[in-house]
Amino acid sequence: MTTSERSSVVLVSGGMDSVTALYEATAQGPVVAALSFDYGAKHHERELPMARWHADKLGIRHVIIRLPFLVEHFESALLQGGAEIPKGHYEEESMKQTVVPFRNGILLAIAAGFAESNQAAGLVIAAHAGDHAIYPDCREGFMLSMAEAIRLGTYAEVNLLRPFIGLSKGQIASKGAALGVDFAQTWSCYVGGEQHCGECGTCVERREAFLEACLVDPTAYVRTGPLPARPSR
């Protein structure tokens, strides 16, 4: 097996963060594939085409791996048939309803095997600081452990890269703008309607990111009322 030391596989959902990670990885070295997963989330019909759009624009192979067992056996408001997506700030306790249990552990395990099978030395995930409040499998402690497991569990010692782990979403938006990302061709809303709802946690986070980055928000929202306050910790 021949592995390029700089080649990578990038996990790309079609959201702002993962698309920016794809552009950054492409600027740094060869990207073997943009890898997406369809596990039955309510917004996949809107989000996954965005991942393909950017992969096609960059001339990168886009691969979707379907995992129907998650929607069949896991409990989460994010999944088809789950509870209604809560409104409010991304860091509210209510947003824990959208956690898919151990999702990143499952996706990274599969992605690691995919990366080694495709002779990639690195595996890129766009987990960021804003995820830490509610997603335990986005925190650096988990990522460090997963990185070590992937390194030890692959002959090529695949490296789990997490370039945004200490960045805010606003900082990622700034980075994406500098890389030429068309954020109009990304999707965040967990509700998955024809337009971003503007009120669910991921829409609130998206709106905040553009404000923090002092960028024009190209997103069409159903509602754009006052942003909710960040909860005190």
C-alpha cells in the first residue's frame, strides 16, 4: 500500500465548517475524497447536495456512505421520526435533544477504514469550539482518544486532523471567506425545510457566525427576529 504523506480524506456534511475544511485541505495538499454520511437526519436532503456541489467545484470525488441503522435504532430529535427540533441558542440544554449518540465515534471509525483503503494519510474533521457545549464527541479529549485509536488501528497510522477544534464558528467563517467559499451553497438548519428557519440552534449559530466575522450573511431565512442570548454557564 502506497500512502501519500500529505493526502487526506475530508468529512464533508455540506455545512459551513466542513466545507471550509474541504477548501483548506485542498489548498494544503491532495484530497482523495470528500466523504459524507447519510444516516437519516432531517436536513440531509438539503445538506448533502451542498457537499456534492463543493466537491464537484473543486474536482474532488464525493462519496456518500449510507448508515440506515442509525435512524432505525438511535434516539435523537435530529433524525427522521424524532422529536421536533428545538428553537433557541445553540448552547441551550434543549439542544442536547439533537445529539445522535456517539455519532462521531461511528463516523470516524468508518472514515478511518475508508481513508486507509484509499491510501490517504490524513482524515479531516471540522469539529470546532462551539460544538463543545453539547456534543461530547466533538471535544478535544474525545478527539485525542479517537486519533490515537485510529493511528494504532491502521497500518498506515492514519492521522486524525482537527484544524478547527479551537476556533469559533465566526473564525471559521472568516477563514472560509478568505478561501473563496460560497456560503450560500452551504446548509445549517436542522429543520430541513425549503429555507433556513432562522430560529433553531444551528440557524442561530450560523447567524452569529456571520455577525462575528463581519461578513454579509447570504442565507435566506424564514424568520430573522432578535438573536437569543447565549446561556450563562
